Amino acid sequence: MAEIHGALAHQFDDPEQQVEASTLGMWTFLATEILFFGGLFVAYIVYRLSYPQAFAAASHHLDILLGTVNTGILIGSSLTMVLAVYSAQMGRPRGQILFLAATLALGLAFLGIKGVEYQHKFHEHLVPGAGFQFSDADPRHAAIFFSLYFGMTGMHAFHMVIGAGLLIWMALRAWRGEFSASYYTPVEMVGLYWHFVDVVWIFLFPLLYLIGRH
């Protein structure tokens, strides 16, 4: 019980209330994130329906192999995150640190591959702006596609960077012995955040890379 009381914040009456408040807070935050990304998805769908030929032509300039690899990486990171939470629930700090580190490594690999993709777009002059060049369809409409591509994947990558920081923080706290089988709520909340970011990519990948490639 000493561990439980030591982890209990002063504003809560008992550990159960603290867990419920943390869970409600995280789901409320994720609901606002859904609204945020939902606006981007709606904008993409509206423009996709308005300029289907230009969007289809522009999507052919995305590297489907790298996108597929990144999808597999994120699915794997969701598995390692689940194992990190499970290790925390079982009171296994070594396993928790190991799987948090594995999740972090996969997240960084995802960001590295996305950086390679961005570099390719710069070299191909497919970054909207004064130097934008596109000849397969109306360049103005293609520029809208790439604006949405960079905006949506860029915001997703930004959330990945935040998630990486949270993973490092959780690993440090686990190394200090701050979690146990009776207190692992922060790890579980970070896990929810990480899974949300993964789910966003599961929607981004087919919308940006796959639709219209036939």
C-alpha cells in the first residue's frame, strides 16, 4: 500500500479515482485530436472529390514502398507498446524499459523514413511554392494535394515526435522504479496516445498513397 499512497496525488481520494480521472482526461484530449485531424481529413476528401484526376496523378509520385514499410513499422510499434504496458502491469521494470525502447526505436525509424520521403519531394520540386513543378495534371490542383500531403503527414510526424519524448520520459521513470503492478497509469495513458497516432497513419496511408493508383 505504501507504493499506492506514494503515487496518489493529493487532489484524489483514492487510487481508483485517480485512474478514472486520468483515463477520462486522456480520452477527452484524444477527442479533441480527432476533431483536429478530422478537419484535415474532410478538407482532403472535399478536394479529392473536386479534383480527382490531379489528385490521382499526384499520388503516383508518392513512394508506396516506403509508405508500406512505415505502416508495418507503426503496427509493430503498437505491439511493443502493448507489451510495455503489460510489463508495467506485471511489475517488470526491465521488460517495460526494453519494450519502451523498442517502441521508441520503431518510432524514430518511421520518422527517418518519412524524412527520406520529404527529401525526395524537395529534389523532385514537388513542394508547393515558387519552385513547384508538375506536368502530369493541372499543377494548381496537384499543389493542393501536396499541400495536404505535407500538412497531414507533417502534423502526424509532429505528434510522433511528442510521442517519442513521452516514451523517453516513461523509460526514465521506469528506470527510477516509479512504476509497479499497483501504479502504471502514466504508461497506460502514453500507450493510448501512441495507439491513436498509429491509427491516424492507418487512415492517412490509403488516402494518400493507395486511392487512385490503379
